[in-house]
Amino acid sequence: MPEAADGLALLRDTILPVETDAAILADWAMAGAFGLLAAILVSILARLVLTHRDSANRQEMAALIASRKLEAAERMLAQVRILHGMALRLDAGSDAAAGAHWLARLGRHLGTDFFTAGSGADLAEDLYRKNPSIDPDRLDREMVGLIKRAGGRRSW
């Protein structure tokens, strides 16, 4: 039996496999496949987010078009409901649609002064008046622009 010191001498060196062109090519192919998979996942997520945003804008525009058939008081109420929904959607997770100043917050969020200095400044009070002073057609025209402007805003 060999002695302990000789036993260590009998161990073989660790030999790594020789890197071949096929092994290098397989590494690059795997990295490419992972990169392609990551790009596909990012594009799917982006499409989901953008589709949701477009869908909300289409629903708001459809509701606005449908409100044109209503009487003036009912039409204004429908328009305010659409604006309220926009406030909730654009400022999700906050109290943007609560309180007396939700129209002013919506205007700041959309970058317009329509609800503070424009002809829509009396909209909140007009909801409670017997004879509203705001013109539903003017509000309708302004809302088309607001809905389009809201399309570029984050909605999640």
C-alpha cells in the first residue's frame, strides 16, 4: 500500500474541457435567445398598457357622442360624469375626484385653465342650478380636446 504522501502524488490534475467553436456558438445563441425573449416580453407589456389607455379614451369619446342625444340638463350631467371618470382614471389612487375642487385638479393635470378661468369655471355650480349658464355644445367641443389630451397621460 502506498504511503499517504505518495497518495497525494497519485491524484490527477483537474482538466477543464477544451473550449470548442461549438461551445462558444452555443453560449452566443443562448444569450441571443434570452435577449429576444426579453424584447418580446417588453413589447407585450407595452402593448397591454397602451391598449388599456386607448380603450379608456374610446369609451370616453363614445360616451360623449352618446350624450349629444340627451336634453341639455341630462347632457351636462353625462358630460360631468365623463369628466369625473377621467379624473379617477388619470389620478388613480388619490382623492382627485373627491371634494369641491376636483375640476380644478383635473384641469391642472391636463394642463388647461378651462375649469378655472375658462368658460367651464362655473361647471361645478351649474350642476345645482335650475338654469345652467354653460353651453353644452361648447363643453362638448372642449371635452373632445381634453379626451385627446388625456390620451397622452399615464392611466394606471
